[in-house]
Amino acid sequence: MATVLSVSGSPSATSRTARLLRHLDARLTVQGHEVVPLDVRTLPAEALLGADFGHPAIVAATTLFERADGVVIGTPVYKAAYSGLLKSLLDLLPQYALAGKTVLPLATGGSTAHVLAIDYALRPVLSSMGAAHIVQGWFTLDKDIAVGGDGTLTVAPGTDRALAQVVDQFSAALGGRTALLAAAG
């Protein structure tokens, strides 16, 4: 079906955000999509902070965005906004890196006080980058994401159902978008 780039903007190696994204990636894979994970924290800090557009890792990340039909953007919320790590990558992408793409914004955080970060901080940036369709995003409380000692992820049942619905809507939007692009040739 579609190629989905699943981007984690968390700086943490033990990130709940990244684990949640990989959980949702599995659902998209079962639905027939090819999912390519990208953890921004694995990109070289000197390239991100030095705005090195030509660095091979940044060029490779830009290519992943170009090839994707859809993009899932996941970020922890810090100070009522998306992570600085995610911002550093978005700043290095071409102005219209999301042109023609369907985008699903997701965020995690410790308090419902940050729930509007998707709509007031992240969505405007994604829109300015040319996203064709930004589907309904979802904010997940950290307390609803548990990681077991063996690394298994458990998502609170109500949250898991809501996330499944959001991912399914994204998948349906991708299916329609991919069909339109195929018909256009």
C-alpha cells in the first residue's frame, strides 16, 4: 500500500514516545503499509546543531521524507511544545518536505496541560511544510504507557483504543491518497 515514515523526536534512548510509535508501526504494518522508523536522536548531533544540510545522515533523512507517502511524527512535549531535537531536524528539511504527504501528529507528556501542543505548536509547522492532509492527532499521557522489565509495552486500554482509531483513520487517509496518486500516474 503506502510507505510510512515513523519519526520519533525524543532525545531519550528509553523513550516512551519511540516505544509507542513502534507499537503503532506494527498496526500500520499489519494493515499492509511499509513502515520505516526514524529516531532523530540517532542522527549526528553536530549535523543537527550545526545545520549541516549536506551531512550524509541529513541527506539520507531528507530522502526518507521524499520517499514516504505518509509521515507519523511523534514527540514528547517539553515546555508546551514539541522537542527541540525534532525542531532541529524539521529546520534542516526542505521548506516543502511534506508536500503531498498525509501526516499523523502524536505527542506524549506528563500532564493534560500539554494536550494542545499538537494543535498550537506542531500542526502549524507541519502545515507550513506543505502537508497535503494532517489527520487528527493524539496526545497520550505518560502514565498510560508502561514499559515492562522485559521491554514490552502496555498501553492503557482506553488510550490504546483511541490510538487504534487515530491510526486507522490515518491508514484510511493514506489508502485514499495513494489511490489518487496511482490514478494520476
